[in-house]
Amino acid sequence: MKTTHARARPLLAATAALVLSIALLSCAGKQTPRDRITDPGEMIYNGLTVSGVACYKCHNADGTGTWRGANLAERVPKLTDPAIEKAINEGPGMMPAFKGKLDAQQMAALTAWLRDRFH
Ligand code: HEC
């Protein structure tokens, strides 16, 4: 029986896929752990409140950005609060749009945290 080889191949493919996804993940932004966050806006930013909303993945926990997202420490000071909300809703350039994912209170908390963190 030649089953040994036939079985080894999917395992090899799965291992390669796992290694590749770890490599890709390591390029993504770092997340601030839940136990180090007290601000509700920072919770949202770090993907801990609303599923599908995880700003840190592209902008990094500290906002310095990654290859996927801009440096917010440079961007936020140039934006008004409504312009930040517009960016979150519409997603400029390669950023996805988050319209409808955050309620008014969550949007306000996120914007307030970004303003407070990056001025
Ligand atoms: C998939 C990656 C990605 C995610 C997730 C993401 N962004 Fe972005 N963001 C970007 C990119 C890329 C830009 C730069 C867009 C441009 O100006 O071309 C950007 C720009 C911005 C800007 C600056 C806009 C401007 O007009 O200068 C703000 C503010 C911002 N993002 C906030 C957020 C917030 C808050 C979240 C979470 C709700 C978020 N982003 C999620 C990729 C991302």
C-alpha cells in the first residue's frame, strides 16, 4: 500500500499554509491586550468590542502604522473630528469602509480616543 505518501502530502500543504499565515500575521499590527486598556475607544481600536472592526491590524496598537496602514500620529493631528469619522465610514484609499459597523456612541468613543492619543 502506498498510503503513507498520499497522506503526507495534504499534511505538508497544511504545514506550508500555516507557516505562510504566521509569516503574514507577523507583518500585521500589534494588538494591545485587553487587560492593559481602560478606554472604550481603545478597546474598539484594538478589535476587542465590535467584530470586524480592528484598526490595530493596519495602524498598529501605537498608531505608527504598518505596510497596510498609515501612521495615525502623523494623520490625526491634521484632521478634524468629523474628518476622522468620515475616514472611518468611507475608508480612504486602501482602507476599508466601516460605515454601519459602529453605533454613534462607539464612533464617538473611538474618535475621542484617537484625538486624545494623537492630538
Ligand atoms: C486594512 C487596513 C486598514 C484598517 C483595518 C484600518 N485602516 Fe485606517 N487607513 C488605512 C490606510 C491604507 C490609510 C491611508 C489611506 C490613504 O490616505 O490613502 C488609512 C488612513 C486612516 C486615517 C487617516 C485618514 C486621512 O484622511 O488622512 C485614519 C484617521 C484612519 N485610517 C483610522 C482608522 C480607524 C479608526 C480604523 C478602525 C476603525 C482603521 N483606520 C482601520 C488602512 C486601514
